[in-house]
Amino acid sequence: MVQQQAGGWGRRRGTLRVLALVAVALLAAGCTGGGRDPEPQVRGIDPDLATELGRRLGVRFTFVNTAFDELIPALKAGKFDLIISSMTATPERAKEIGFLEYFQAGTSILVASGNPKRIGSMADLCGRTVTLQAGTIHEELVAAQQARCGARRINARPLDSGTQVVLEVKFGRADAALADFPVAAYNAKISGQGRDFQVVGEQIDPGPYGIGVRKDDAELQSVLQEALREIIADGSYDRVLTNWNVTDGALKTAAMTGDG
């Protein structure tokens, strides 16, 4: 999909410059504020940080919406070069691809405004209908809670679309949704001018998000890491997080994991 020009990933006048068009797989459907658009608008901290990285690298990013559970196989197959899709850099995933850590977040519970079902924690999801995105760590959280629910099992509904996960709560077809903290916070702030949703309880199992790169793409790992350090140093990183009201998730180590 990507043709690398002569010179590859390199440097020019002391600054990083990528001499290729980079395709980024991004699933930002959960970051929309509502509506039923067949092609969700790409919005959120991931595309904004990608834009800042692209400026440092001298590239234009092409965003490709892809089902979450297809991201790692498609990256390994060479269908695109990066994953920046609020993907938690778990040890299991790091066995398959490398990660450049750039943010930290846990899972949040999103409910209808006013919290009519009085949900405040994972324990309160027992006996409730809960939407979540298929292929994410939210499935593992539900599975762990199921063992503690007894006869009042969670009616878990994994969905491919992050947008639909949220809309099912908005239209009363689910009691709650599990979503990553920045996605939940954005929807609670924006959807219906802040009148549709609220986030309840504390973040669950916070961990680092990582930009996914193929393990054998050492040059790309290196230039991305340096570009991330640059946007952290010059304040661009903080401005993006402030714009989305997620400064609590700042992670400025720019650490690489699973890169060997």
C-alpha cells in the first residue's frame, strides 16, 4: 500500500523527514458525538496527535477506518504502516507488534444522563445490558465480572462500531457502555451539548496506549519516537490533550515496548 521513496526514513537539515506516504489505521467511531453517519468522522486525540507527528516527519497521513480486532493482523500483513487507535499496549499484543507509548487511560462506564439505572461500578452491571467494542480489553473486563455476578449475568453486546456502542445507550437499547476514558469523556461532553451521557465511577485498570508498528520496521519506530519526544518538548502534545479535556491521561515517557 505504501511506496517508500529513495532515501527511506531519514534526516534532513537536522530534522526528521519521512520520504513516503504513511497510512494510519484509526478507529475513531467512538469519538463522534452522535448521529448515524455510515462513515464516522475521524476526530479525537489520536488523529490530532497523528497530525502533529506528521508535521514533524514531513508526511501526510491517510486515515483508514478498520474494525478494531482486524488492526493487528492488517498491520502485520502490510496493509498500513501504523496503528493509532487508542490501543492499549498489553503484553499479549506486544508479542505481535511494537508499541510507542503516548497516552494512558483506563475503561470508563458511560450511561444515560441522570444515571437512571444507578450504575456506579462494574458490579452494578450484573443483570444489565452493556455494549462494548468487539476485540477490546472491555471483553476481558466483562468476562471477569461475569464470574462474580452469579445468576444476574451481564447481557454483554460486543459491537464492531464504536459509534453504535454509544448510540445503543443513547436510544435506550442498553443500560451502559464500556469505552476508553477519552472516548467516554468526549461523548459525555459533546453529545447533545452535554445532555445525553455521563461517565460514572473511576477509571478501570488504566494502562498505556501505544502507536503500533511492525517489529521489523526499526527505522519507523526510531523516527516516530523522536517525533513524539519533539511534540512533547514543544508543547504541541499538551495542547492536543487540553483541547480534548484529557490531560489526566498524559504519558510523556515515549517508551517503546515489544520492539524486539
